[in-house]
Amino acid sequence: MQFVNPPMTGGRRRRTSFRTPAPVEALEARVLFSQPPPTVFNVFVAGTAWAQPFKDYMASQSPRRSAEFGFTVFRRHGEYPVRTLPWANLNEITVEFSDYPVSADADDLTVSGLTVPDYPVTGVRIRNNTATTGRTTITWTLGRPLGNDRIRLHFKVGPDGVNIGGYPIDGDGDGTLGGDFTHRFDVLAGDVDGGSDVSPAEFVFIRRQLFRVVSPLPYLYDIRSDLDGSGRIDSRDLLVVRRNTYAHLPYDPPPATANLFSASGIRESPVSDVLAGAS
Ligand SMILES: [Ca+2]
Ligand SMILES: [Ca+2]
Ligand SMILES: [Ca+2]
């Protein structure tokens, strides 16, 4: 028995173990010949302002969600239809990868929409959670919340994008290395029923739920009515849905690239202003 430090851990992962010496598989071989190849497992969205009890309750309702990373908008395995998201302060996107030391920069992720052609990415945080989930997560933070928009996520794969020691992942999920990752979902603050518009009935619906709380007892509490993820349905949520009443998702198809965007006739969401200004 000897004390071995495998050199394949890519700097972040550090694992020590007692085992008999064996030829250590290089990271290159591990990436190139792994079956299935390393890929994206899940994509989550959340708000940095979300209260932890809100996230805990959200995750408790479905094992597909995360008390750490938020609401799932993409799963690699299995059908996962997502209704229009009703929250007003979504500004974090977390991608969960296979158990590899994945690297990425802030500008590797592009978040585009019809209302806002290019959401600024202001930060990136990489975590190798091998001790807990056995997976690597990368969280990109946006400079403004997603809102009233048909969102398209895109990140490039390879040495100048998302990579594992310079090698590509299987971004498009076709079973071979390479291919960028793209995914679409919609966000409309106040769209409690996910029908892609905000009706006066939804204002009434939220008003009926005033003062319901997620903690300590989430009696009749609904995460889709807590529009700022505060853990409490109150006047701020009511203000969000009131300001967005009669708003709807932009009708145009999603842009192929951010440059093809046309903003004519599309009103930007005032909801972020509401949240920033309300007390
Ligand atoms: Ca591929
Ligand atoms: Ca609706
Ligand atoms: Ca709230």
C-alpha cells in the first residue's frame, strides 16, 4: 500500500486515498474516452435576493429543484416542460456538469432575449461539489434581472469556452464531445398561472393570498405567488403583478443571435424598478 495523489484532479479537486499504485488515467484520456462524455446535467435559475426558506420550500416540493441553486429549467435526462417563470428578480443561472474539473469565464455564457438583446454577465463562480453531489456547478450572475422576455442561454464549448483542461464537453448532448449548449425558457413577472400573460385575475389571486408565509408553516403558500422569493406574499408581490397587468411575452420567435434582435414595440419590464424602489 502506498499513499497516492492522482495528478488528474485538475487543481481544484483534491483527493487522497490509500491504494496500490496503478497507471493513473490522464485527464485527457478520461475526457476523450469517457462514455457517456462529460455534459450538462441540469440548469437552474434563481435570484440572489431569494430568501433561503423560499429556496428550501421550493426544493422540498420536487427533487429536481435545488435549495442551493433554485428552480430547474433544463434537465438532460427526461422530459421537463417548464411554464413561463413568474419571478421578478431572476439573476443567477447555474449549470450543473458531470464530475469533471470544468472551467469557464464570465463571458462564456450569453443570455439573450427579445426585450433585452444581451443580459450582462457580471460574475462567475465555479464549485466542485464532489463531496456532496459529485458534480461541478458553475453559477453565472447577471447585471440585471430577466424579465418579460423569451430567454435564450448559450455557451460555447472548447478551449476558449467551457472546457475541461482545454478539452470540450458534450455541450449539445448528442453523445460526442463538442457542440455548444443552448436552451430556451420564458420569464414574465406576475404570470402566476404560466399562461404567458398577466391578467387582472392574477392581481386578484395574489391579493387573496396576502400575508401567507413559507415559514414556519407554509399553509396554502405557493412559490409562484411569491414573486420576489422573499418567503412572504405581501404588498411588494402585489405591486409587481399590478405593474405588469396586461403585459405579455413578446410574440416574435427567439433570435438566432443577439444581433438580430428588434426591440420595436416591446416594453421593458418595470418590475426591477418596483423591487428596487419598494420598501
Ligand atoms: Ca456533442
Ligand atoms: Ca397568466
Ligand atoms: Ca414576496
